[in-house]
Amino acid sequence: MANRLFQGLIYQMKDAVGRTIGVIDESGIVIACSDLVKIGDTRTAVRKEISYISDSMKYEGYTYRPLSQSAHSEYVVFVEGDDALAEKMSMVLVVALANIKSYHDEKYDRASFLKNVIMDNVLPGDIYSKSKELHMSADAHRVVYLLKFAPNSEIAYYDVVSNMFPDETSDCVISTNENDIVLVREVSSTATKDDFEATASSITDTLATEFFAKVFIGIGSVAETIKDVARSYREAQAALEVGRVFETDKTIISYENLGIGRLIYQLRTTMCEMFLDEVFEDSSIEKLDHETLTTIQSFFENNLNVSETSRKMFVHRNTLVYRLDKIKKSTGLDLREFEDAVTFKVALMVKKYLSTKPSRY
């Protein structure tokens, strides 16, 4: 990574300097140079000599200077010439390259730090001191987006998402594994979940349009301090998990929109099984056929309105009433009564949840 950083800056300075300039690493290999032919050359002799000094030195027509004040600096810059101008150029080159390296290291450390925060690998007492050291606002509001991609070795998801959010002072892109990307964004205190979902929509649209890639995005709630970023990340994970069960038609799931599904997700499977046994005696729910379940779903979608449901289903109102009476006789629950309808709705969600989760005790 340092090679590319140094080479990019040196290439931009090449015409302005008018002399050959470059960088050698701790092995004495030229890793960046305005004269591309010289990249890969070895200068082990000068590397050994300069290891004993912290200032510049002249050697075979070049001026060398360590990138840091330490005599054992990892990198050494060089400028063609051994005159006073080469001396000044080497000083300027050190300042420029040291600054860009510092910026890169800070960026990397920020990503590494936030990754450790969301993975709970940082002691709570160290979070604020480390964030201050990295010049990160501890009290800025942040939201975590968890992007889950289908496996595709042809697309570098991390690079794609990083290019979409280039403002490294407020956005941080983290790769947690080959197919999962975490985006931590600073947001204003007045931003709403609609704003967060709009950002997620722009991500899915861009990926679908430009890369034909499908992504599922879970959105956590706002973290008001940097310590709460871990909670927002867990919520984004939960959003995807719950969405996989209850919101199968959605690619963007916000934790704050999960509703009852979020409560069910937090229950042990043994409690869910007990609930179903209490609501449906003799496993009456298992006896409901596909037509009956479709009727129930449509009835819920139309807010328990008999006339509207019969119109949407293209059945006579009396036919629908007959089916609802049949359901009441079979399960003991009258879906036309609000409390019974709520109980039945929750029970169906619990049953769906149990069908997708192993037992948790």
C-alpha cells in the first residue's frame, strides 16, 4: 500500500522537481521512483550506511534522507544530486511523503479501531482514549449498515463500497469477511430512519445498475456515542436475521421497523413452543390447509375488513364468512375479534420463526 501512495505523489511531483526522486524500503529496494526503470533496483549499501544517521547523506551522486527522525527509519527518500538544492528537495520530499503516510496510517487505524469496537475487542475504558488519539469525535452520531453480498469472486466489494463513500473523515468502510461489508457513517442529530433507508437504497441501486450485484442491507439504530457503535452493529445483524424470516421480500431492513418480529427473535425457542401449545391445542394450526392460510393472510393484509378481503380475493362475502367460521371452529380463535386476530398473527409469526431456527435453551 505504501508503494502505491509514494509512487502516486512522486509521479505528481516529477515535472515540478526536474530531478530523479524516489524511496527505498528497509531492504534497500527502490519501491517508488520518478524514473520507472529504477523501481526494483537495490541500494543495500546506502541503506546500511544511512541506518547509522538520522540526517541526510550524500552517496554516488544522490542525496538520501530518512523519512522519519529515527536512524532506523523504515523508508529513505533520495534526490538526484549532492548540491544544496538536492538537500532542500530531500527535506521537502520527506515532509510530503511523511504526511501522506501519516494520513494513510491514521485511516487504516480508524478502520481497524472501529472493527475492534463492533467486534467487542476493545475495553470500554479504552474506547474514548483511542478515539481521541485518532482524532475521532466520541460524541458524533453514527449509524451502522451491514451489507451482505452473495459470493462473487469477480467483484471487489470492499473497493466498490469504499469508492461510493470516499469521505474518510465521516465514513468508514470495514470488511468483516469475504461477503460482508460494514459501513459506519456519521449522521446529523436530525437525520431520520427514512434518511438512512434512502442511503441504503442508493447503495442497492448503484450495485444493481453498475455491477449487477444483489445485496441485503441491515440498518442499526443511531449510536449517539462511539461506544454505542457496537450496539448499532448488533442491531444491523439482527435486522438481517429477522428480515430473513419475516421480511423475505425486502433487501433493506431497518432494526427500528422490525416490530413484533424483533420481540419474537429475542425469545428462546422453548418459550415459543410453549406459546404455540397454549394457543393451539391438539396442533390445530397444523391442520389448516393452504387455502385457509391464504385467506387468513389476506384478511390480515386488509385490516380485518370482510368486505374488502372478499373483493380482493374475488370470493363472495358469505364464502369468506364461512371460512372464518371454520377457522374459529378449528382453532377456537375468531379472527373478526381484534384480540383473537392479534394472537393468531403472533402465533403464525412464531411458527414461521421456529421453522427457521434451531432450538436455543
